[in-house]
Amino acid sequence: MSRLVDWPVGKLTSVRSRESGNPVLYFLALGPRFRGDERKFGFALAVFLLLVSPALAQDKKSPPRNYGIGQIATPEQIAGWDIDVRPDGLGAPPGKGSVKDGEKVYVERCAACHGEFGESAGRWPQLAQGKGTLASHDPVKTVGSYFPYVSSVFDYIRRSMPFGDAQSLSNDELYAVTAYVLNLNDIVDDTFVLSKETWAQVKMPNRDGFYDDDREKSEKAFWNSKPCMKDCRGPVKITGHAAVIDVTPEDKTPRKGGVD
Amino acid sequence: MTDSNDDAPKPETTSRRRFLAGAATLGGLAAAGAAQAGNPKNLPPNVADWSKHLGDGVAVRPYGHPSKFEKDVIRRDVQWLTASRESSVSFTPLHELDGIITPNGLCFERHHAGIAEIDPDDYRLIIHGLVDRPLIFTLDDLKRLPRVNRIYFLECAANSGMEWRGAQLNGCQYTHGMVHCVQYTGVPVKVLLEQAGVKPAGKWLLVEGGDAAAMNRSVPLAKALDDCLVAYRQNGEMLRPEQGYPVRLVVPGWEGNMWIKWLRRIEVGDQPWYTREETSKYTDLLENGKGRKFTFEMDAKSVITSPSPQAPVKHKGFQVISGLAWSGRGKVTRVDVSLDGGRNWRAAKIDGPVFDKCCVRFYAETEWNGEPWLLQSRAMDDTGYVQPSKDDLRKIRGVNSIYHNNGIQTWALKASGEVENVEVG
């Protein structure tokens, strides 16, 4: 089973751009440091390894093959598509935007779906409110209540919003509208200007709300080589019916049993 | 893993079983009546129309399609689930299928900005970041590289997500239909990364789609090198547009959201990106208000596809209970079936191939004479994991996590042959 901790780093060797692990090169490189018989032995071993190297080439440690397929991507090509931004701000573009300017962008480009105050219109995602609800029966996940990093918001708007007109906002508009959504959530004040320089000042309320997958520990009981086969539980009662809830879409296919 | 001969009946019991089954079917026929009807003009001793006249010639159907009588075997959606069909899901009709391979046109859809239609001549894949040589590939380039064929299941992390608080949707198409299983042809990501040369600091990949959602996820480099593929074919033909034509990422056993469609970019970095899709979405919110992140593996899961609410029982007597099982951690080694809501279990027969991180088909042969059944199945995999009950899952995770609901499904079979999605306690 794969584990989330302790990735098998050793497996990475063959794609790393470090020197080849070829033992022939290793011994030839060491050669001058050996003396007398040791050196002869080293040389003989190197020759031997050279002879058997075709066999070694099929070993897992063989250097990767370059097929000469694909072109070098130019900096211009990469720049046009490289739009991701990390929590530490790596990838954030030049530019800046104020809460005030963001309000204009938001009202024009966002409010129809997300609501004037980020409360959501219809079934579109709610962007604001929801603080203190995560542990309740009805959690409301918003930028303020759930998103851990500014980048998680900014990067998403940059690549996919407005819905149906993606990648149409200027960098300044992106910074501004992000600042406004943060302001809707009381994370920044009305005068805030978001930019690469102020990025680190923003503290998201749910920044520490996540932890790594721990199923292999917290759900260890589910690994059980001999599950119960007989009399595994007491009487079974039906406690809920999907038919009563009745939210399944209708279709014309007959679903009745044929048995009277 | 299962030799079909193990379960083959002995010759002397076969005839007796056949006789009993036949008698039961006759009884069923008398009761069912209309269900057995057809047009008498086409039934013996009369000679059917299609036995007298010519049908369509070759190439009338240059790309073949299913019989017109199978028109109900389609993907379906639940419109109240989402705000628009461009950012929504349609479900695989699992109850209409058998074996392990999902036909290409029936693979469930999940789009975030509709189906991108990409001219293959205009397709490009860029690999950059912590690499020695940033590279750009055309589709032809990718097709020239060494390729492999692998059959994997793909399950959306939100499959069964509507069922956390109890039975809600009445049909395995809706409760479990965000899964499909096809054969992919593609280039190992390892081969592509070798062409670019990953720098020693490289630990994670950002993978990104070319659609208007530009879906992006962080994938640990070790997983990418282990078994991920950049795939361009499914079941032999080019990927369907709904599945990311011309190129998608294959991340075996891990949640479907990571299998980026319309793949346009792979960036190598030294840490994860914490994109919206791996923070606001696809994290598992627990009862204490904390979210589990990077819950990549899809745990072992199974569902009985027949009988099920959309596939009721039509005859008393001999029954083949049929279902599908899968595990994102390895091979499915066993599937048990219960008729009494989990009090007693028996091992089902797995028929057909058993591959790593792939669906298996299971059958349990039995008799039914109108008694109420509470049908369940539970899958086990080669890590020793046993599919848990819904209640056992809820004890640990509560009911707010949306994702990764692999709890045991219960179907109630009634005397009428109807089947309902129920919750048991």
C-alpha cells in the first residue's frame, strides 16, 4: 500500500539529473587512486564491467533513454501558460489591486452568481460567512471559513473565473477582486491593497484547519484479515428509505419488479 | 484469481438444479405474464420479419452504436445537484453493465467548465519547472514514445457523497455511478520526466488541464514515477472528448479529480501548491471541524449492480447476484455478499481478470422465493483492507466529509421484486 509519509525517494534515482550510477565510470574515475595490484584489479574489473554493460543497461539503474522526441519549450511559451501561484507567493504576477477597485470588478463580473455580498445566488458557491460552522451539522465552506491560503483563492480565480470567461481579468483586476473577496470575509480592511508585496500580510482564518491523510492510523481497524462471516450483528432494522426522500430523477425505464 | 471450475456444479447436481430452476421459471412466467410478452407475429411457430428481409448493409453505420432497443442504457444526471450542466456530473449506468470494462460512451462525466473540444493539431503538453530541459510535446510526439496498456478504475472522490446522511438516491447509477473502468494506452509519466530530467529538488508535480477550468492538482513525484500515465486512448480508440481528448492523466487508484483531462502542463516543484481543488474541495471535513488533506487513495469498495433499484428481480427461483468491486490500494482479493443486512456473509465468485487498481466483477448464485432480502456486498484488497459499514465510517468521520464514502451499500428486495436503497441500523 502506498503511504503518504516516507515516499520511497530511492526510486527517484533513475530520473534525477545527477551523474549516472554506471559502475564502469565509477571504477575508471577511481582508477588513478589505486596502486599496484589494486589498480590492476580495478582496471580489470572496469574492463569486465564494460563487457557486461549491455546486460547492466537493462538493470533498473540504467540511465534513462533520451528518445530525441519533443522540443525545448521557450520561456515565452511557458510564460503564457504558467499561471499557478503557491501559498508562498511563488508565481504571483506583477500588479496590485485595492478592495475599493475590487468591488467594481466583483459587482460587474461575479455578483450575479456569488451574490452581492458573497452569499451566493441559487446553487453557485457561497464566498463569505460561514465562520464557526465547520464543526456543526451544517458546515458552510467559504473563502473566510475554509480556504487555507490566499493563493488557493487567487490561483483559482486567475485560471477559471469568471465562469464562462476564464482568464479575461487583468492582473490588477485579479488582485483587486481577490482583495474584495477577502474584505467580504473581514480578513482585510477596506483600505487594503493586495500585491506581491502585501501577499504575506494576509492571514487566512482556517490556515491551520487541515492535516495530512491519517487513514492508515485512524482507520486501522478496517484492515482486518479475518472479517466476521456468521452472526456478525444483532437484528437488522431498516432506518431510512430513499423512496421516501424521493429525490431520484424520473426516467421512463420500467422499474417495477415482475413478480406479483 | 478464481478458477471458474471451482464453482462448477457436479454433473449429477446440474440436471437436478436445472430442473428445479426450470420449474421455478415456469411459475415465474405464469405470474409475470406481460413481462414475457413479445409480438406473437415474431414468435415461433411464426417467422419473424427480420428472418425475411434485408437489413442495413455494411458502412451504413460507419461508427457502430448500440441497438435501438438499448436506448435506455445511458448516462443520467441529477439536475438539482449542481448549478449548471457545464460544471456537473453524469453517472455511469452500472445496473445495465456486466464484466469489468465500461463502454466509452457510458463512462461517467465530471466537467468543471464543459467539454473542451481540442483539435489534435493544436494540442501541446509543456513540461517545465525543476527540470534540466523544459519540453513541449505535440500529440504525435507523445504517440511516438514507448507506450503501455493498463486497465484501471477511475472513481470520483465524491462518488456516494450524497449518501453520508442516509439513503437518498434510488439506484446504483446515482449512488455509485461515478466510477468507470477502461483500458488506457499511454506514455508512463516517468518516461516523459526522463526526457526533461528532474532536478534533485523536485518532489511534486503540478498537473493542469487545458479546458476553461484549467483544473490543477499537486501529485507527489513518487506516485507519478510509480504508475501514472499520460494517456491518449481508452479501450483502443482515442479518448472521448468527455474524458479529456486528446490527452488525460491517469493516476491509478487515486481520486478521479487528479486525473486531469485535456492535460496541457506538468510543472515540477519542491512542494505542493494547495490549489482550490485540494483545499476548498477534495479535503475531508471531519466532525471536529478539521479537514483531512491529500486523501488520495480510493479505499476498497463494492456495490451490487443487480438486483438494485433500477434492476428489479423479475423471477422467483435461481438468481445471480452481480456486482462490481475495486480498490485504489491494490488488487481486490475477495468480495462477500450478505442477504440479511450484514449478519451473515458468504464469499462471492470473482469472474474475469483481476488487476491492480482495477474493477472486478463478482457473482453470487442463489435462490429467491419472495422473502425480503437486505442485500450487501463488502470488498477486501491485498493490503488486508475490508470495506467498512456506513456506520463504522461515520463513527470516525461524521457525516460532513462529502468525499471518500466507501461504506457498505444496502438494497432492500421486496416480495414484489422491487429493490430500494435503504439505510440499516
